Amino acid sequence: MKTLTYGEAIREALFEEMASDDRVLVFGEDVAGYGGLDGVTQGLQKKFGTERVFDTPISESGFAGMAVGAALMGMRPVAEMQFSGLLTVPLDQIVNSAAKARYVHDGAMSCPLVIRSVTYPAGNAYMGQSLEAWVAHVPGLKVVTPSTPIDAKGLLLTSIRDPDPVVFFEHKSLYSNEGLVPEETYSIPIGEASLARTGSDVTIVAWLNMVPAALDAAKELALEGIDLEVIDLRTLIPLDEEAITRSVSKTGRLVIAQEAVTRAGFGAEVIAVVANSDVVHHLKAPVERVGNPGVPIPHSDRLNNHIIPSKDDLIAGVRAVLSS
Amino acid sequence: MTQLMPKDLREMYRLMLMSRIYTDRALQLFDEGRLPTGLHPSAGQEAIGVGACYGLRREDWVIPSLRTTECFWTRGVTMQQMMDAMYGNKDSVNRGKESFHHSGYPSLGILAGTAIVAAHIPVAVGAAKAMQLKGTDNVMLCFFGDGAAARGDFHEGLNLAAVHKAPVVFICENNLHFQTAPASVEMAITDIADRAAGYGFPGVIVDGQDVLAVHETTQEAIKRARQGKGPTLIEAKTYRFRRHYPILAETRPVEEIAEWSKRDPVTILGDYLLANGHMNVSEKQELETSIIIELDSVVARAEAKQAADKSAANSTVYAEGAS
Ligand SMILES: Cc1ncc(C[n+]2csc(CCOP(=O)(O)OP(=O)(O)O)c2C)c(N)n1
């Protein structure tokens, strides 16, 4: 094993897959010359050339559409949206051109593309949006949300190889987090959650940066003898329903940790999984959703900490399910 | 067109100089970790916002680009208002909900764009259409960068403006780079103004470092718009003198930066005023000193004020009192 940051792990996946499969292309704003605003694509153009790694104009709809066309012709494009809030711009190409391609061709065509989308809930009301639920709603798309270096690398490799379009969410606040990654090549299947922490009192279901927040909350609550189980979904679509029901049947208490607005968010889907199964009878308390209370992200850092969910909000959520 | 008098030229100079001094102070505050916001510094591009907005009617509207800080000054926003907005103070324009460059000042005829580059262009067209429908001859000025001209919203917006003969003036601040990449990445032509022909209205190139040229060109376009003759696309060739955003590294060739720094719009106008006897050296010095002194107290006041709080953060998502 070796130590890599989350950002380095993603870069390694891109290097490996570009080296082993010359159909893989990387493009987006600032990805080639600059190497990505956060340095994730650094060195790729130098190694693989300007034909396979290139900067685009500010044309998210245009280059997402190009990714679709190239994928339909057998390439493996990986296009970057430098802020997840930008997903609103290429949404038609992703939701319609990409997601429906296989279905409308009755299976005769594939659209194997990856949209890397960088989530960061600060900065402003537009770019700071966490929009994973928007794409999770669309048949034909897969949605991947890794929280650790090992998962980021393994899942990006799988996503690029996947025959269907994948929206791959990364989180800016995770880029510098370190973790152990195998020396040898490996991959991680899409659709399997991981047990980030085993516990018996309350299940927290989280993804992306809310996983480390949940683990921090668990550490703090452990001092009081409260034992949290943390499920890292890793992939929202397809969803590992069994991992959720297995854990909730054990703990009987569920807290959802999401950075996105709670209303009609992905947490509601997780709750539906529980509500639709026999596990619902094991619930000892109403479910808590911790997330954005339904407010656009304020620009000022002095204001947005009231809106962006934190470890303390999670702890409050855990206390709420324990008190009833 | 109203002739500019020496006092107008001095006022334009004051606005440009103030903008430069303010911007560099804000960058310094950011570097010192005191400013809770970043900024897209306008240094080098001051002539555009000032030249275009100077002399507008109160009833006209503008939508600035992410970099057209000068729209705010020229429309009457004060340094204190701007600094309070940057600090997210309780008594500031939007209480920290949006950055200063995407802030609206409805009472000053400034509409806020969003952070989505070019999304404001069709919005400007709709606003102009409304002015037309209301039977006024007011105009809309819409500012954006060269990067925005690659977006679908730019093309759709310009086409719609042409079809509706909307009273809008599009002002492209072409500073030859977008974020970290050069213009060659975003277009296979040299002049964005050429695109206007494809929509059927005039496209004009102007020296963006020359405030008087910008003013005159914009006044022509405004006249056309007021007369119901439709939009104009003005491409101001310019250069930003600072990095795109404080945390991003410089990516532009040093020779290019050096070459353009010889054409400093603030210096160009200052020299013109001195050469034509519209201002003397000590007046120029006094002006600069007075701006710096005022700014010192502006910063001190902004830092001493209370930040907006949780109740502000949670408010105005919907109309208050609506069911
Ligand atoms: C649609 C969209 N894509 C990407 C971004 C990120 N971004 C912010 S500013 C910028 C560059 C803007 O360039 P330009 O329009 O030329 O204006 P300039 O910064 O040069 O003044 C980019 C790509 C954005 N805000 N909106």
C-alpha cells in the first residue's frame, strides 16, 4: 500500500486508464494547460498529448455534447465540470443525449462517458449547489460519490470502463485527504456501499464529504458511549439497498447525512428503501435528515457556516434519534 | 451626444483611480486573510465600465460582468457600501448572500448577474424588451468577458436581441484570456465583434484602455438603441493587470503582461488631463491621497461592523408573508 491524497488517487486513475486504453479522452475548462483548478489533471496533457487531453472554451453544454458524440463513436471521454453547480448548464446533454442513448437505440448504441463534477458548497449560491439528486433521478445515468482515496481511484477506473454514462462527483474539501491505496492495479465495483465504521446504536448513511464528518461525529460520541455505524454509500445509483437495510435492522435508528438540500434530496430515497422493507418495523425512532435546510448557499464564509451541515449538526441529529 | 467637459474627465479619472486603489487594497486584505471573500480584480480594465456607464440616465440599467467593478462606482455605489458587501456585514447590500460582483443595486439601476458565465446575457435582452414594452427609450448595458462569448447563452441572447430589436448594448471585455487559458482555446477568430454580423447588427471594436474612446463608442450604440434601431456589440480590447482570482497562479506570458502594462488606462487618462491642463500635478496627488485616506477609514469601519447572522442566512428564499 502507498499513501495518496484523494486528488492524487483520481489523477492516478486517469493516468492508468489513459495509458491502458487509448480511447480515453480528458477535457474540460482549465484541465490541460493548468492541470485543473485543483491540480487533479496535472501532467496529463504532457504525457498523453493535446489530441487526447485538451482545454475547452466556457461551453459546458457544448463539450458535454461532444463527450456524448465521441462516446457514441466508441471513445471513452472523461469531461470535467469544475463546479457541480455548473451541472445546470450541460444538464440537457447529460440527462437527454447521454442518458437516453442506449434506450432509444434499443440497446444498439452505448454512451460510455464520465462527467467528473467537483462539489464544493461554498463560494456562492450557484456553484456551491450539491446536485447529485438531480442526476440520480434520471434513468440511464449512474451516480458515483467516493469519499476516500482508495474508493476515488477504484471507482473512477470502473466508471471509465462502464458501458453507461456516469456522473462522478468529487468533493473539493476531500482533495487533500490522505489514505492508503494498493500499489497494484485494482478496481471497485459500482453499486456497493462500504461500512466505514461498525457500530450498534445508530446508523448514519453518508456520501462524499459527509462520511468524514460522520466519522468525526462517531469519534466524539464514542466518548459518551454512543456507538455509531457509518455507511458510506460510495455509489448513489445503483444503490446498495441491502447495506442500508442490514445496518438499520441492527441499530433501529437512522440518520441521513447529506450536504445537499434535504427536501427531495437523495436521503429521501434512502429512507424510502427502509420504509419499503420489513426493516421499517425495526425502527425505534423517526428518521433524521441532516443537510441544507433549504437555502441557497450564501457567499460570505461568515454566513454560509449557518447553512452548510457540519459535524455538530450531525451530532444533534444523532441525539434526536436517540431521544425518542 | 453630450460633450464631455473637463469636470467630467476629472470625474472619470477619479472613478478609475478609486477603482484601482480599492481593488488593490481588497487584494491585499485577501492576502492578509482579513477579507472573507475573493474577487476578480478589474485592474487594467477600468476604462470600460467607467467609459460605458458614464452619463447613463438613472432609468437605464446595467448588468456587470464578474470583473466590471467600475459599473458599480459609476452608477453611484460607494467604497463603504462595496466594502461592507465584501465583509458580509449586517447593513450591507445583500448581507453577505452574494459576492460584490454579482450583487444587484436595484435603486441604482444595477441588475445582478449570476456566477454562471454568460447566463445574464439573455436576461439583459429580456430586461431591454421590458423597457421597450413599457414605451420608454431607456437602455440596458450588458457586460461580459471573451470567455462568455463561447457560451450558448451569448449566441442565443444576441440572436434574440436582434429579432426583437431590443434596446441593449453588449459590451465584451476581451482581455485575451479566460481563467487560465488563452483566447486561442475558445475561438478560431480574432475579433468577437465579427460575430454581430451573423445576427444582423453592428459589431464595433474599441480600444478598451482609452476611456474616451469607450465612452464615445458606447454613446453611439446607446443612441441607436434609444432610437429603436436595436442592439450593438462592442468589443473592447483590454487586459487584466492581475491574476484571474487571487488563489490561481499566473499563466500568461511575462512579455505579454509587460507589453500591456505600458497601456495602463488610469495612466493614459491621467496623462491626458495633465497634458491638456485639466488637472495639475498637485491636484492629482491630492486626489490619490484623499482616496487612500477615505479607504483607510472605510476598511476600519467595515471590519468593526457586525457580520450578518443566521437569521439573514435563512431569510428571503421566498417572498415574506406569501403563503
Ligand atoms: C458557465 C461557467 N463556466 C465556468 C465558470 C468558472 N469561471 C469563472 S470565471 C471564468 C472565466 C471567465 O472568463 P471571461 O468571460 O473571459 O471573463 P474574465 O474573467 O476574463 O473577465 C470561468 C471559466 C463559470 N463561472 N461559469
